[in-house]
Amino acid sequence: MKGPLFYAKILLFGEYGIIKDSKGLAIPYNSYQGALKVSGNLSSEIAKKSNENLRNFYRYLYNLTDKDLVHFRLEEFKNDLDKGMYFDSSIPQGYGVGSSGALVAAIYDKYADDKITVLENLTSNKLLKLKEIFAVMESFFHGKSSGLDPLNSYLSIPILINSKDSLEATGIPSQKEGKGAVFLLDSEQIGETEPMVSIFMNKMKNEGFRKMLSEDFANYTDACIDDFLHGNIKSLFGNVKQLSKVVLHHFKPMIPKAFHQLWQQGIETNAYYLKLCGSGGGGYILGFTKDFEKAQQILHNYKLELVYRF
């Protein structure tokens, strides 16, 4: 048995802001994916570990108190686990590209009764219901989840987050053969979501930080999303630069120390601009550049992956 593929995701804009109701834009990232598989003997360590992880997840779903929110065919899930089911995934863990989100999407797709499907008319209410279900499911992995990663992986379409209570499926401009690009920079460090979110929540106790988040951070994020969706590339880079500055100044603990100087260098030279990809602390860092070849030359010591071309 092999189930359908579920892709990684990239939150282009909105990290942390979406926790506090500013806009966000998430897109599927098809370079990495995962699928449920059954292997009778669970020969590899990775498959064995995944099966154990899924058993813990099964117990978590079994004990969910809110049975009205979603109903799973748990007996079928348990039987498949006993047959040697695991999640076969190329999505790097702790990298901010939705490894647990893809797994959650795969389990919902296979075992949920009355599931909402991509083929339906995806009203805002249906998207919010899915997000709520996925938030409860994914909190098993992160302690607290917005539900957005699994939502993006499950639907495999770009999602615009207007606020906590307003989501819509959206289209993004088709890629061009231009010089500009969005790319991923590999920090070669694993990032953990929970400690980063804790740091953020502590910072939120500070009035100045809250003000910065609701004004500068939210305004630049919203402007970036607007520019990106409408293809206003010149304006986009101006706003991404400002956003990069704000993140470097106010989210330093979420940026691995080894990258503080590189981040600053991008802002000073305008060769590229960096921002967090997910919660930070390691994993991928997101980059924007007007000239990808030039950025590659400057960042030749780092592993870069192309996401989108302007």
C-alpha cells in the first residue's frame, strides 16, 4: 500500500504575525513530499521509528476529548499500524517546511470520516473547519499549532491568511524566466518550534514589542503579500528589505547566531534579503533576491534551493 503524496509548505510571509492576527501567505513546496506506506517487516530504522511515532499519534487521537470536531476510523488506523504502516517522507524535520503538517494531512485524508475534500467549493467556513481540525491534530507534535501547515499540505494550493477567522485559497502569479528569485538557505541546524514560540510569547509581554508587531511587522508583511500576489516586484523588494530589518532587530533569538552578519550584509548590499522560514532557530532561512546568480556567487559557501522565479 502507498497513499497519495502530501507536499512540504513554505510560509512566504506571516511567521509569528499570524499568531497575532496579521496576514500570511503559504504556498506548497513540491520538492519535498511524504506518503503513508505499509511494509510488512519495517526493515529500516527510519520506518520503525515512524511506525512508533504513528502509534503515539494514534493514542493521542484515540484520547481526543472533542469527538464532535472530527471522527476517525481508528480501528482501521490501528490495523494498518500492526501491518507495518509508516510515513515515508523526504521532508526535512525541524526545517520550517511542514514535515509534521504533511503527516497530519495524510492521516486525516486516509482515516477521517466525512472529510472535506479539495474537490468541494472551499468556502471560508470549510477552510476554517479544516484548520481547526488540523490545529488539534498537529498540537500533538508542537504543543500548539495554527493548523496551517497541514491545511496547506492537504489542499496543495496557496492559502492567503487574512486573519485568524478569514482564510481563502488564492492564486499566485505564474513564475517568470527573470533574474529574481525566492530561495531557501540551509542553516544546517535543526530548529525546534516549541522553544521559539515560547521566546516569542515572552516577548509579547513587552508593550514595545507588541506595538512593533502590530505596526511595523504587520504593515510590512501585509504590503509584501499584496505586492507578491499582484506581481509588483519593485515595491515587493522595498518592503521585503524593511521586513528583513525589522526581523533582524526584533527576532534575533530566532536567527542562528552564525547568520546575523550574513543577514546584515544582505540589507547593506541589497544583493539579497533574508527572513525567517517558519519559527526559525535553525532549519531553512528564506531569501529574496533581484539577481539569483549574483546571490549564488555571494552565498557560495551555503546550500541554496530555488523556490520561485520572478
